[in-house]
Amino acid sequence: MPEMVKNSRINSLSRMILPPLFFGICVVAFWELWTIVTNSDPRLFPPPSAVAAALINDPYLYLRNAKTTAIEMVLGFGVGAIVGIALGLLVTYSKPLRRAVYPWLVISQTIPIPAVAAVLVTWFGFSILPKVIVVALIAFFPISVSTTDGLVSVDTEMIQLMRTFGANKVQIFREVRIPHALPHVFTGMKVAAAFSVLGAVFGEWVGARGGLGYLLLIKNRAVNTDDVFAIIVVLAALGVMFFGLISLIERLVVPWHFDNRIEDT
């Protein structure tokens, strides 16, 4: 029986991984073939082979700048997660605060992030702090909204049942609300992890001395299109790895939710 469950999970994971992998290979192959057939200018539309060559020719350049961007992403995401979860808790358990703060949370997402990044660079210079703040500003909103939704969408009958057994608010929070809210929180965290790449790049575009966003501007101005595509590939890889890391943590923290999703696929 355990072997059958294990094989079922392996098959389910294969169904999740193999189709997008096959689709990606097909896209890259079509891209390469298209550049050959149309004889396109590599300065405008480089083939995947040229992008791969750019990555191989100077991997240290990309790794060094990727490290800078990754640090900004992780620190900003951490700050955004702490602020987002704290705000989610506050607006859930305080109706006056929810009415006062929640609209401003929505309004905060209508402000152009590059404009905010420019102001932050003016205040704090070219240090890492403006980039961390920009990433945190992008990350906290989906986490805050998901936390709030998870905490308030608990089945009221379950809460009433706990109260009939004499459970107090702390016990209900620990035994009912948190387990119910955790999958929602991780959903928001995965969205924030993907957007953290954008936040770090926006911050580096406005003012930086390193990072993939900074390198992207340099290579774009020099019309090194193969390098630009190589940077995009590295940025995408960073986003996927960060997303995968949050998914792994979710698997460890809320395994029942992960198992249910696998079984439904």
C-alpha cells in the first residue's frame, strides 16, 4: 500500500512537470528554427544557441550580479512577509482598523513602483536599502490579502463547535484559524516570490551599482541583445527557484494541503 501511494505521487508529479518541460523544449526548438529559416538579425532576435553561448562565455558575470539581485529579493520578501502577515492579523481582528487601513492597502498598489524607487534612491542613495524596500512594497500586499482571506473564511460552524467544547479565542486561533489560513498565506507568498524579481529589477533600474537589473540596462544600451536575453533567462531562473523554495516550505509546513492538490491532478 505505501508503495502504491508513492508510485501515485511520482506519477502525479510527472504529470505536473513533464508537460511544461516538453512545451518549453518545443518553444526553444521553434525559436531556433525560426531564426534559421527567416535569417533574422541576431542583434534584434538572437537564437537560443547565441543566448546559451552568452551564458557560457562569462558565467561569473551573471552569477555575481544574480547574487546581488537574489539578496535584495530575499531581504525584501522577508520584510514584506512580516509586514503582510502582521497587517493581515490586525485587519482580521480589528474591524475599525480594517475599515481604516484596508482601502489604503489597495491604494498603495496603484502607485507606480518605479516612481517610488526613484524617491527612495534620492533618500537613501545607491545602497541596498531602496531595493529591499521596493521588493517589500510589492511583496506585502498579496501576502496581507491572502492572510486576511484565510483567517476570515473559516467555517463558522467549526468555530461554534470549538466554543461548545469550551475553547477560548487563543485555542480557536491556534487549532482552527491558523491551519485553515496557512494554505492561503502560502498562496500569497508564492505570488509575492514571483513578483519579488520585478521589485528588485525596478529598484536596480532607478539606481544601482550591481545586480541583474543594472546589468540589463548596460547591455541594452550597448545593443548586446544576446546578453539581454541571457539576463532575462537568469532572472526567470531566479524567480522559478524562489517560487520553488516557497513551495517546498509549503510542502513541509502544510503537507495535507499539498497532498490533496497532488491527488486532484
